Amino acid sequence: MSEHKASPFLLRLMTLFFWAMALAALAFWMGGAVWRGGLSGLIATIGPGTVAIFASFHILAAVVGILLWQWQRHSLPKLRRVLLEAATLYFMGAVLLGMFLSYLLVSIV
């Protein structure tokens, strides 16, 4: 049985979403480093609702990163593959940290 391959349109859409999320996450952390008031000032400027939606998209980005890695790792240039792996690990780590912090919050309450 051959390995499943997504349609080229879906792959392009997933790739666009993944790299847009990776760039947005990089901009968020870089912005937090230089923003007046740090991360809390940046979150206040962007709005907590927008940041919550952005944070929830990390789950989807982690899943998309794993799928892209599975389907495209052999055809990607080395640098792009390493960037894909690093961004996927970031998104997975952010999701795991969020789950752990949610567990701690529920344990306290």
C-alpha cells in the first residue's frame, strides 16, 4: 500500500498556513522583546481575544507541521526541512506547555 499524499492544493494551503503562523509567532516574540511594556504591553495592544485565538491556532499549526514533515521531508531542501522541524517542535512545545499550565490551573482551583 502506498503512502497517502494530500492534493497539491491542500499542501499549498497547509504550507501557507504553517509558515504564516511561524512568522506570526516569531514576530510576536520579537515584538515582545522590543515592545514598550514587554509581552504584557504587546498583548494589551493586540487584545487578549486575538492573542487567545492566535494561541489556539498553535494546536493546528503543530498538527499541520507534522503532516507537512511526513509528506514533504524527502523533497524539501535541507535548510527548509530543518526550519520546518524547528517550527513544528516550537508549536508542539507551546501546546504541551499550555496543556501543563491548564492542568496546574485546574489543580489549584
